[in-house]
Amino acid sequence: AGTVKACEASLKRLRVERIDLYLLHWRGTHPFAATIEAMETLIDQGKIGAWGVSNLDLDDMQELLEQDNGHHVQVNQVLYNLSRRGIEFDLRPFAVEQNIALMAYSPIEQGRILKDAALVAVAERHGVTPAQVALAWTLRHPGMISIPKASTVQHVQDNRACLDVTLDATDLAGLDRAFAPPKKRRPLEML
Ligand SMILES: NC(=O)c1ccc[n+]([C@@H]2O[C@H](COP(=O)([O-])OP(=O)(O)OC[C@H]3O[C@@H](n4cnc5c(N)ncnc54)[C@H](OP(=O)(O)O)[C@@H]3O)[C@@H](O)[C@H]2O)c1
């Protein structure tokens, strides 16, 4: 009931009749089955187009998929950027296998990685900004969605242009040296 109420309040605040993709922010205390039932009701009522989740680690995703209609989940929004690569070990392979999209939140680590020397070096080689390289790096995986937050027009334009940056093997190797990929399972990080 809380999920339906929260959605209705969001529709009002956004002044729209439908939300295309509605996400459960994190696991919380309510059983997945009840939340999924609410999400499906919202779809039936035309209030949302599809639903997804956020901040769910592998074990949570497995549990979600065991529920009725759990496989209707469209996306898992997770912390992913050069300095937060844990999902590459297990969560991403699982999402690919299950055909569930991943959405990288805080893809430039809220600005904290932008002065990193390896990132700056790749950016200089391409004549682009470190933010563009950091975003292009998240998007190197097919099907990955990346959601930088920008509050200036310049940043929005800068970020859009990351789609024109193609990182080559030398770039990726340099970034791997500075930001090592995971060698073992790490619990999903959150911000
Ligand atoms: N699901 C979750 O639990 C969760 C948690 C955290 C965040 N999120 C979502 O993730 C999205 C983004 O995350 P975030 O804001 O935490 O981190 P972020 O996108 O990694 O970083 C945002 C910061 O980077 C700056 N920035 C943006 N584009 C830039 C550019 N081209 N060059 C230099 N600086 C740039 C922004 O400055 P300006 O504002 O000045 O442009 C802002 O200070 C948001 O939609 C947020 O809601 C989700």
C-alpha cells in the first residue's frame, strides 16, 4: 500500500500521469513479494510503465527473481564508476545472464575522481574532459545506462559528448592500472 501511495504522491509532485520506470530505492524492510505486487498493480493502473530496483546485491537479486513476477524487473541501479568496480565480479555477469539492465549511479564519483592522473592522461590523449572519459568508461559495456547528475548546461553538454568518445585498449589498460578491477567478490557499495 505504501508503494502505491508513494507513487501517487510522486505523480502529483511531477505533474505527470505516468512514470515510465519506477524504482525501489533499496531493499528496506518490506518483503519483495508485496512490493512486486504493488508495482504490478501500478502497471495495471497505467501509473507506471515498468519497474526496477536499486542497490540490490547479487543475493537480493536472486531472491527477487524467485518471487512471482520478479522477472519483470527491468533494471538495477547501482553505484558504478572507475573507483567502484565491485559489480564487475559477480553482479554484472549475473545481470547480463538474466538480461536485466544495470544503471550506473554516481558515475563520476560525485566529482572525486576527476583529478586522477591516469584519467586526466586519457582525457588529454583524446582532447576531451576527464568526466567524458569516466562516463565513456561506464558505457563501454553494452546495455549499461549511466546517470550523471549535472546542474549546469555546460556539464550537460560535456556529458552528452561522452557518447562520441571511444576508449581503446591502451586507454582501458591505463585505467585498469590506476583503478584495479575486482579479483574477488566485494559487497555492493552504496552512497
Ligand atoms: N540509487 C541510489 O541509491 C543513488 C545514490 C546516489 C545517487 N543516485 C543518483 O545518481 C545520479 C548522479 O549521482 P551523483 O549526483 O551522486 O554523482 P555524479 O553524477 O557522479 O556527480 C555529480 C557531480 O559531478 C558534477 N559534474 C557533472 N558533470 C560534470 C562534468 N562534465 N564535469 C565536471 N563535473 C561534473 C556535478 O556538478 P554540477 O551539479 O555543478 O553540474 C556534481 O557535483 C543522480 O541522479 C542521483 O539521484 C542514486
